[in-house]
Amino acid sequence: MKTCNCLISAVLFAFPLFAEDTPVYTNYLRQYQTPSNVVWDCSDAVASSGSQLSALAINPGGARFDLWTIKASPLTEYLLSTCYVGTYVPIASVTIRSEDPYPTLRRTRADRPFYVDVMVDGLLAGAADPAASKSVKLTRHVQSYGVGGTGITIDRTLATLDSQATISTNGTQTLTYLVNAVPEADRTKVRGEERFTVWSIADVRPPTYNIPETQIASKFIQIWPVADGTITGITQGQVIVSAMPQVTFTLHDCYPSSRNYAQVYKGSPQLGVAGTQVPGQRLFTESVPQDAVLIANNYDSIFNDDGLWTMELLTETVFGTDRLAYVSFTLDRTIEVNGNVNTTE
């Protein structure tokens, strides 16, 4: 029998500003025999790393091994990695990198780039070598989750083929994507995923070989929308002469692990200014985008002077701090008394 090594990272790390609750994942391995299509599941949970012998003998048609993980709450299943073992089948791996270090699932925001490393080894080039040993096919599929979707119940067989290419040389190549290709009219509000898959070439040589095109390696990346927000309760240019009014901050599509808050500072709007935080903030620990409404009351004490002030609604993510909304107003709460005193003698 041949040994199939499947390595994964299923341990979640805590980040100082963007820590998420640690979800429970269970990993399992599924083996597909080719061309008989016999399927076998490993009876024991698969550790986060290691190796084991395949339960079924690897015949000339080869076998594919899929490594899955199941998230306990909400109940969600993810395909982490795929490898294929066969006589003439090359070795391949796909690695997707983004600016988000979340270790379990690769993800990024709709306005950020990502990178795909495709490694191929074992390709042959001899005149007598079978065609299936000389090249592999790389495909890129894209799929939208729809309005408000999270991908939990998505049917991935409905994904759209965006592009495909043939790879006929060994080595690693890096593909850079400055923007994603998930279909969405508003490019800032993309919700979906991109999947990159390496396929073997069909090997049909009767009577021994009748091996169809087979998936060798596959990885996907989730794309989440850019957050937006509004400030209501104070209007642009308003003059406030008494207590500060109640202010409502409405947030949409906050990125996973984001910290969302409002701040004020003296003067006109300026990007990158560190002001005084308005009481109340929201730290999202969910792994999908969230909406929220924050309300500020009784926050007069954070203002130490009259004059022009700016209030901002901010979201802080692994990509940096972004301003979602702002409003400038004038504070004029100084009481002036005009009068005179007369005496009569």
C-alpha cells in the first residue's frame, strides 16, 4: 500500500486586536478509488498533522484523498485539501495567501489582493511517456453567495468557470490577483469565493487504463464585502448650544474580527487622526460579516472646549483602519450674560 500524507493547520491562534472565539473543528479523510469509484471514510478523526497508510490498495487507476473539516457551530463542512496518488499522476499543491492571517480558512476583503502559489512536480517529457504524465490543467472557478449569503448551504457544482490553463513544466508559479472575479454589480459588496484546482489529464489506454480527468489539488478563498456606515442624530454644520444629542451609528458588512467605534476630535475632518473614543464599541468575533447599530447617549464629558468638532465612525481590521462616515459640527455652550447695574443715591 502507499502512504498518503495530508497536512493541515486546524489550530486557531489569538490575535491581540482581532481575536475570535475558538470554534470546534473535526477533520476526516475520504478516499476515492479510480476508476471503480469505491469510497472509504477514515473511521477516526484526523489529527491536525501526520500521516497514515491508505486503507485500500492503490491500483493502476490511482486514488484521490480529500481532507475535510466540520465546524461544530454553525454546522459547516469545508474541503481543506485534496491529493491524488497514481502511477503516472504528477504531484501538485495549491496555496492561497492573503493579508488576513486567519489560519483555518483563507479569506480577504473585496478591495484587497490575494496570491495563489501553484506547485507541480513529477511531470515527464519523454517521447514514450503517456500524455497524462506530461501536463496538468489549472482551473479558476468563481461563485457568489448572494445577498447576505455566507456560503454555508452553497452548491459548489454551480460555480462558474472563469479561466483555465495548461501547466507542462515542473516548479512553482505565483498568480497575483489585484481584484477578485466573483460576480457582483457593486464591486465593494462581493460575497462569495474563488476556487483554484489542479486536474490530471485523462489517461485512456485500454485495456489497463481508463482514468478520467481527476482533481489533484484544490483550495478556495472567501471574499467578503467592504463595510459601510452612517451617523444620524447630528447634521453636517449643526450648531449645538446645549447637551449633545443622542447619536446612532449604523454599520453594515463589518469584516470578521473587526473593531468598530466612533471618535471625536477638535477641528475639520482629517484622515488618520487619533481622537477621543465615544463610549461604546463593537468587536465582532463571528467568522462572517455582521451588521450592528450603536447608540451614544450622555457623552458630553468627552468635549473639553467649544468650537468646531468632527465625529467619525471607524472600522479597524487586519487591513488597517477605515473611516465609514463623519460629520462636523460647532459646539457653542458658553453662556454669556449682557447687562448693567445702576445705583441711585
